Amino acid sequence: MADQTRAPIYEALKKYRADRIVPFDVPGHKMGRGNPELTEFLGKNCMSADVNSSKPLDNLCHPVSVIKEAESLAAEAFGAGNAFLIVNGTTAAVQAMILAAAKRGDKIIMPRNVHRSAINALILSGAIPVYVNPEVNRELGIPLGMTPENVEDAIKRHPDAKAVFVNNPTYYGICSDIKRIAELAHAHGMLLLADEAHGTHFYFGDGLPISGMAAGADMSAVSMHKSGGSLTQSSFLLTAAGVNEGYVRQIINLMQTTSGSYLLMSSLDISRRNLALHGREIFAKVRGYAEYMRSEINDIGGYYAFSKELCDGGAIYDFDVTKLSVHTREIGLAGIEVYDILRDRYGIQIEFGDIGNILAYVSIGDRELYLDRLIGALNDIKRVCSKDKTGMLNVEYIDPVVRVSPQQAFYGSRIAVPVEKSAGRICGEFVMCYPPGIPILAPGEEITPEILDYIRYAGEKGCFLTGTQDLEIKYIMVMDEGQQFPV
Amino acid sequence: MELWFTENHSENVRFSVRIDKPLYSEQSPYQRIDVFETPEFGRMLTLDGYVMITQKDEFIYHDMIVHVPMAVKKNVEKVLVIGAGDGGTIRELCRYGSVKHIDLVEIDGAVIRVCREFFPEMTASLDDERVTVNIEDGLRFVRHKKNEYDLIIVDSTDPFGPGEGLFTREFYGNCYNALTDDGVLVNQHESAFYENDAKAMCRAHERLRSVFEVHRVYQAHIPTYASGHWLFGFASKGLDPIKDLDAEYWESLGIKTRYYNTELHRGCFALPNYVIERLGGGKEQ
């Protein structure tokens, strides 16, 4: 058992600062002295930790000392074979995972409600997605997890697939039976990849869903900066004991910066230490906050803050009780409308609103008094803004028709057409509501009239649509008529 | 030896009171509570270093936060008081025979305990059988009430500490819901003179105005509060603080006061121009 009270990168930075090393290397601001305005804004401590790789501080691309030690400590804390510090966001961790598992033409089984980073990785690698229909809860209008039966079916239809990709959990806190899915994947010689962007706390808290590594995942992307408390853009890629460490590092280095930020790396180091030492109490507290808010919000009436009662042993195998997702359609407001009202009138910024739900992020940083502000605001919004709910769109899962691989569609010959005239064409780019950043359309998929209805409705309700080359989303890139590629 | 208590009224202005002796000090889970004996003001309570009440001038604050609404909204029966752990507001309310029930909601039980010990003449009314003391967050308490109170008095600290939630739109909205159809809300409304206080005053005014049909600001002269010129807010679903003032009714109650009278009631809503401008060009005034 290594000493989890250690934080090697943090300690090395403190020593580096105390040693008063004279910097004739990058960055040019030289511990802040060259940029007084920025130093005034961010603070001297922050600027003096923004330093370059060097012998005492190790090198992220080829770690041999303090970064290596920090990674070993993280691997142990998460119960993984190896851990890699990631400073290009969990996006980079997801991409590294997919690029390490599937090459051009390889198949990868995944639910359609993956984050855009997963499909981005398919564009980069040329791998082909085999989508498993995530079940949809019709009442709430949210995509769920994959049932082991559906995964098994996909495996049988595509026995040559290289990996199965699982969200653990989804943005809404829904978990699939990842353990059973891992067994199925392994029984058929496939890898199990876990997107745990929203699952860092599963590794440390009690009474939470099983973590990817504990369930037998081969690789997992863990967003430390979400529930783990580190700085934005910092993350871990975890791999199981049998996975080739050197190869995974090569893949990471294909795209990750060679100037790894020590602010991000030290934040990972300190946050890992904090979670290893105090994670259990921290997440018991967060869980208590979320449970309190859920029960108070459900008392208001009209709102539905859902939780474990949804679990059905299938597509909702487990639920992350630290997530505060609230269904708002019964008061006649789209989630995105509640999201906007909360910010504009009450000064409360929540994580996201979609067509039928809002999600408030409850965490390590919350103060008890603020919990009641959100509850009080929801109570007041119901009093002032609730409307008749007729005419609101019922969201259904729209089964994507994958006509060509994402890479072929993205790099193929494309033309821009007006969105409303795009039905029947093959999409050449992404269309997303952000957050949660799950594509409505991905490259290679057929554009159907029902998808266009959904895009129009989401836009009307104030969703932030992204992904297209045309920033106003009036035009959409589709594959040129003349070109047809078989999958 | 000289002992002085100093409060920063702004970053560049200090207000000091000579201290005879410090009587008590405690860090509660919410704030620092101190009680001093002073030669000029008698006993003085401070929270997080800000003067809350002194024996010498508390009558001004408590007269104005209670009697102004009570002379407009007649025969008040049920009252919700938020904050006010010192008991002064409750003491004034208990002088009205029409009042049948008072819910006092104070987030910090330590304030009540300390005031009971050092300000027994102010807190005596907390034992009145009509009073229920609730140690709870006001924002949380009021959310569960509907169409219940004739009057809500928000006797809060400044919006920079535990009182922050009591200056929010969600709180005012939930209060609206908790009031009866012609109910009234009165609150401590900061001051217009120093910049930080003035900003808080404007925010409170905007939020109250967005929730209530009527919102008016009135003033009093309170020597120990920053600038000495302090404001209160009067919000209602229709009652106007001047047109609906029933001076005869109030005078018939025979309540003897040292600051408030019905002539002053009419005058205290007449604001200086710089305050009117700060509040948004006098649209509402």
C-alpha cells in the first residue's frame, strides 16, 4: 500500500519554488513577472506553479519520476493497473481509449447517447460504430443505459467488434449493468471501455453504483474535474492490469500536448490525495445534500426529482444518487426554460436543461444555505411561470440510420444545404444540444424529418445548438449526392 | 487603557464606540457574536463585527419595522418574523391585542441564547404564549407556507453573511405565497449612502418590485447604522402605505412610542432625491 498522503507533483513544485531556480526556459512569463496584469488577476502562487517540464518536475510525455509516482498513487487509489494524467480534458481520455482499442475499419459497440468525444474519436480512427439502442424513459424523455440483452445481441450480430463502450453513468446518473456487460465483452474477446466522465465519485463513495475498474473495465476515462474537485480540463485515463501501458501512452501522446500544464497536473495530484483520504465523508455529504434537495423539490409538487425508484434491473440498472435531475414538463416548462429563468431572474446557474429536465450539479463545493436557494427558486418558478403542458414535445429516442462511417462522412465530399431542405441526406457533421453534448446527428447518419422537428423545437425552446460549420445553424453539411459509400 | 469597538462603514470610513468592557464573545456555526458594555449606547450586540442593536437606539429600528405596517394593515392576526433573535421586533408586536400568533424564525439559535442572557428586557416577549420560536433558515421555513400570514417582517442582517438568502427573489416570491391576499411584507432595506449598501438596496428594491404589486421605501434615522440614514421596504399585494394608513385606528390602540407617530408615518415615505434616483428615477415613488 503506497502512502496516499503523498502528492509528489505538488511536493516537487513546492520544492522547485523554494529552491528559487532561475528560469531561462519557457513559459516566458517566468513565474508571472513578465505579465503583471495576469499575475494580479490569477495570483502569484498560481503563476509560479505554471512552469515547464524539467528534471526535478518530470515530463508528462515520458514520466520517470514525480509524475510517474503520482500516476502510481492514482492507479492504486482507483484500483486500476495504470493511471495516466490527462491535461487535454476527458475528451482526450475518451479518444485515447477508443484509438487504443479500435483501428480503421474496426467495429465498436456503443450506445447512441455517447458524448461527442467518442464519435470524434471514430472520425479520427476510422472505426465504425455499432449503435445499441439505449432505452428511453418516455415519461421523462431521457435516454437510459444499455441492457445486457441488447449488448449481447449486438455482439452476436457483430462478433468481429473490438470493444464495447459504456457510459458509467450517463449525464443524468443512469447506469447500465456494466459488470454483466464487461463479462459479455470479455467472453467474446472484446474490450470493455467505460466513459466515467460523471463517475469519479463511484471510486470513493459508499452506496454509489459500481465503478468501471471494479466492474472489470479494461479502460476508463475519469473526469476528475467534475465530481473530483480538480481544475477544469484535468482528467485520468485508467487501464486494467493486462492493458499494454506503453502502447496506451503512445496513443495518448499522438494528440496530447507536449507542454503539460503543472497547474492541471498538481490539481490532479492534490485532488486524488483528497479523495483517497476523505472521499468517503465527502461523498456521504454530497449524497445527503442531493437527497435533501430531491425530497424538498418533490414536496413542491409538479416537479419530479427522480432517483433509484426508476431502477428496473435493465436499462436503468442503477442510479447515481448524487445527481439531481428534475423533470419539469408537468409544470408546463421545458427544462431549458427553467434553466434560463433560474439564471436570468434568480441568479442561479445550473448544469443544464434539456427538453424535459434540468440537472443541478451538487458537489464537494456546495454550501448548505445555497441548497435552499435553488429549492426556493424552483418553488417560486412554479408559482409564477407554470403553464399548461399541452403542446409540449414528447421526446422519443430517434434510432439513427448509420449510412456510412463517421470518418467517411466527415472527410468525404460535402456540400452545405439549408437545414430545412436536408431531409433524406447523409449528414456530414455534428448537430448537438450543448450541454450535455450528446449528438442529435453525427457524421454518416441519415437526416430524417423527425430529427429536423426535434432540432427546430430545441432551438425554439432556447437550447444552445452547436457542432455545425455554420455557426447560425441555417445550413448543414451533407454528403455530396454523387458519392455513396457502403458501410 | 482605552477600549474601542470599530466597524468599517465603508472601506474608507470607520465608526468607533468606546467600550467599558466586553461582556461576551462566541463563534457560532453561522457568525461571530459579541456583546459589549458601552458608556454611550449601553449594551451593544454585534454580529460579525457589525452593530445590530444598542440599548440606546434600538427603539427607532423596532418602532419603524413594526408600527408602520401595523398602522396600514389593520387587525393583523398572524405574523411571521424572520431574523430578530434579539426580541425587539417581537416585543413591539406583542403590544397589539389583535395579534394571535407570531412565528419567529431565526437561523442562529445562539443569537437568541445570548440575547436572552444580556438583553432580558428585550427578549422577555419571546416567552409570550403567542410566540413560537423556530430555529431554522427563513428561506426554507417560508417555502412551506401558503396564504397564512397577514404580515411578514424580515428583520435580517446584511446580505453579505447568513442573511444573504433573505435578499433573494426566490425568498420574496415564497413570502408572497405565504401572505394572505392583502398581506404586507416589511424588510430591513439597507441604506443609500455608501456604495456597497446602496447596491444591496437597489437589488432588494428591484427584486421586491418584480414580485409585489406595491413596493415603497421608507426611512429612519438610526445613529449606529452606517451613514445614520437607514431604509426599510414596504411591499404588499395592494395596500398602499400612505393611502391606506388609518391614523385614527392606530391612535385608538393607545400604543405609546418614542419614535413612531402617524405624522412621521406619512413623512418617512418622502425620500431624498438621491435615494429616489438610486431606486430608479422615482417611477415607484
